[in-house]
Amino acid sequence: MDEKKIRFVLSTIPTILLVVCIVAAFATHGWNVRTTVFSEDPRKTVERLLPFEFDAETEFLEVKGIELAEGGNKLAIEVVIHSPLNVPMTIEELSAEVVVGNSTSTISLPGKVEIPAKGSSSIKLEGSLPKAGMPSEAEPKFRNMKMKLDITGLKLEVFM
Amino acid sequence: MGNSEAAAKAWRRINWIGVIAGVLTIALPFLGKWWQLTLGTGAVFMEMSPFGTDIIIFEESVSGAIGSPLLWWFLLGLKLVIVYLGVVLLAGSVLSISDRHVAIAEQFIHFSARKLLWLVVAFVALLFFIIVIVNQAPGILDSLIGNAPFQLRSDLPYLIGEGEVSGGIEVMRFACPIRMEFTNAFGIAVLAAALGVASRIYQKRLHNKNIT
């Protein structure tokens, strides 16, 4: 075999290998361009990429009860946090202003709380009330909520 | 000339650098990914090589979901091509032993010795280009959109090291540390590529020595 033929054969084989593989891709997917190029429905792909479920019905934050302590000077709110995420997360900070009637109080989380993947955790937010105390019949309203989350190293700050 | 002396001379005619480069090149597609990227402490983990990409987002592998079958087959073809190049380099390096096949050996080595180097260079250049684009993107977006409602800051390391991506909108801010590193498989790829180039130079010397 002369030099030119050897050179031709050597350089043709890689091209043949690649072409055969590309033809095999189409052949194994019934010569359908869409199923050969995309592995699955793009919507399903997006759903798989997101760490939470689209149709999650439970609310992220659920207020369970409000307690008054120390003669009405301290407010404690029990909240259940439902995590829609497939991974555990840590609530590093959580604070909010509670408005009850004319009184405003700031409540916050005493320490970090870990929420298991797709699980729930009950937390207690505490804060001092103004001297006037809280009118018992008034409905509390939350505002200026601030939350710091750590989701496997991804730091997220949310303001509501 | 005695038999043992002839055998010793024949052994010396083997291009040993090419033999090692050939074996490493053949093994390369099976040694794993070349480069890793970690977002956070494992929120996103990505491994890349010219032979494929693995992506794990929040502890779930999504490589199958985002990878295309066509790409999978193309990468299989690329793996076969690299193995083929390794076999050709190995064959050329061993064939140098025979006077009859020395010209073919020369061609085999000439054809296969530098190809892996181009693959390694192309892989690193592509990664570098992507990182440059990602790092420049926030500035480009800023100049295009002006007072955008969102902010983005990208401080990615160039191929190796640690950095951070941060940004947000009015009600939400995020910050994510990023770590990038090359794996041992990349080290082997660089070694195989370097030995491939060296084997070509060595083969020329060997050839000139045999002529004289």
C-alpha cells in the first residue's frame, strides 16, 4: 500500500466512526429527528431541573398559634414551615413586624433551623411587645418579613 | 551479530514514548471527567470532559434529561476516535521495530501524535471562552438594558479556583459560591498529549539515526 492510500485510510476512519454513530443515533430512535435530538419533553426537563414541585398545594409558611408570655409583654408565634425542596435547607434568619391594632412588634427566630427535604419544621418566633400589650381580639398582620436561607450553600435572602 | 544483540537493538527501535502515549490515549475515555464545577456546597455539581457531561442539581442527576441521544452517540463516536488514535499511535510506535514497516510506522505516528493535543487545547479554550462570556454577561446586560430590575454579578474563577455569582431583584437576593478544578484524568490527558508530541519528535530522531 502506498503512502497516499495509508494516509487516506487513516484519516477516513475517524470520519466513518463519527458518521456511523450519528446514523446509529437516528436508527435507534426510529429516524425521528425530535426524539433523537431531545431526550424528553422540554417541560418535563424544566420540572426535573427545579428542586420543587410545580403543583405543591401546601403553603410555605403556616401560622399555628400566637401566645403571650411574661404578663403580655412577650409575643411568641408558632409557625410551621413546609419545604417544597428536594434538599434540606437551613433558615438562618427570619424576622417580621407584627401589627396588632395600633401596636407593632418585631419577632425573630432565636437560632438557625434546619428543614428536612420536603419536610416540615415547627419554629417559634419571639419578640417583645410595646408596654400597651396586645389587644386579644385583634387579628395580627405581618409585614416587612425578612428571611435568609441556606440551600446547600446557595444563600437566598427574601424580603416580603 | 548475536541474537541477543539483535534483540536489544530491536527493542531500542521501539518508540517507547509513543507506546506510553498510545496506552494512555486508549485509556483516556474511560478515566472519567476532566473538570469539575461545584455551586454552593453541592447545590449544583457538574463534571465535564470532551466525552460527556454529568450534572447533578440538588442531589438529582439531570444528565439524562438534558442530554440529547444524538449528542450521546456523537460523544461515543468521539470516544471511539480517541481509542482509534491511541491504537494507531501504539501500532506505529511498535512497528518501528521492523525495517519493512518503518515507513508505515512513521505515517501512523505522524497522523496520531498531535490529535489529542488539539482536543485538550480545544477543551480548555472552550471552557475559558464560556467563563469569559459568563463573567462579562452582567456588564453587557447592564449596558444593553440600562436600569434593569435585576442585578447580576459574576466573579467566576478562570478554570481553577473559587468565586461567586450573586444577584437579585427587589424582593430577593442570592449569592452562590463557585469552585472549579481539574481532575486527575485531565492531568493524564495533558501527559498523554505531551508524550504524543514528544513521540513524534523522537520518531524523527530515531528515523534519522537509522538512516545514518
